Amino acid sequence: MVRPRVPDPRNKQLKLYFTAGELASIEKRAQALGMRPVHFGRAVLLSDGRIVIPRDHDADARRQVLSHLSRLGNNLNQMVRHLHATGDPLPADLEPLLIDIRRIIARGNSR
């Protein structure tokens, strides 16, 4: 299947050169916002002084969080299944982890 054409494709380049320190600063600022440096740079250059994080970034971050929570849940499920099969008690350090997970899930449900 052929990919549909984008109405206004990004096919023009602007080549910029930075010192190692400048690039490190840009990468750090982008990471603080959860953005790739290229997306951060575009947002800064095209903004009126304010950086607006694109909405699709929020969706991508949510997908990543849900993916990690799913993996974590799978691991917890396997651990509890093993504990039930062997009759071993729950580890003492498991409760703080469960509290954190419940807090994250509650925060996600409140949005």
C-alpha cells in the first residue's frame, strides 16, 4: 500500500553548525521537555518566543508510559503467579512499588 501524500511536506533544509557546548545545551533543553533536538529546534525557530509542545508529543509520551506500565504489570503478574505457586510470602519491598504504580494509574485516570 502506498503512503498517502502529505499536503505540505517538509522537504527544505536549514543547515546549522554548533559548538559541542551549544549542541549539548540544546540536547539538554530538548530532553527536559521530552523532545528530540530536531523537534525542539523547529519549535524554537517557528515560535514567537514561547515553545509549544506539539499535541502528538503528548500522545507519544502516553503511549510510552502505557507500554512501560504494561511490561511492569506483566512482570508483576509473573512474580505473583510464582509466589502463589511456591507459597512464598510477598517480598517486603514490593509494597512501595505497588503504591507508586497505583498512584501513577490514579493520576492517569484523572486526566
